[in-house]
Amino acid sequence: MSQRDTLSDQILQAFRDHGITAAIGVWFTFIAGLATAVTRKAFTNEALLHKLEQELAEERARIEKRRDDDRRVDHDRLARIERDIHDMRNLIFAAFQHKDSD
């Protein structure tokens, strides 16, 4: 047999020689990777939440502006109706006054 070991034999021998050290190293690597993923996800969620809050504020401002415009249009329309009613009342009153004076 040859003195050459296969790659799997070398990995197995390294794990036997440095088993606890390798396990601790893998554990720390796993924890660091997990912390990185959680932190990235948290910052991504925070950025998404901030973006959604901005869009919500813009939508609320747009809706409030539309409501203000609608209120102004309604106010103008009601003012015209009241003016028309007042003019009709004066016209009818004048007609009755004119009829009575004949």
C-alpha cells in the first residue's frame, strides 16, 4: 500500500488530532454567522419599516390634501346654493311686493 492518504483520511486524522478545537472553532463560526444573519435581517426589516412609514405618511398627506380640496369644493358649492336660495327668496318677495302694489 502506498503512504499517500486520501483527502478524507487526512480530514479524519485532523479531526481526531484537533477534535475539540475544531468543534469550538465551528461553533464560534456558526454563532458569528448566525449573529450576522440576524443583524442583517434586523437592519433590513428596520429599513423596510422606515420606508413603509414614509410611504404611509405620504399617503396620509395626499389623502388629507384631497379632503381639504373636497371640503373647499363643497363649501363653494354650498355657498352658491345659499346665494341662489337667497336670490330666489328676494325675487319671490319682490314679485309679491310688486303684485300687492298693483
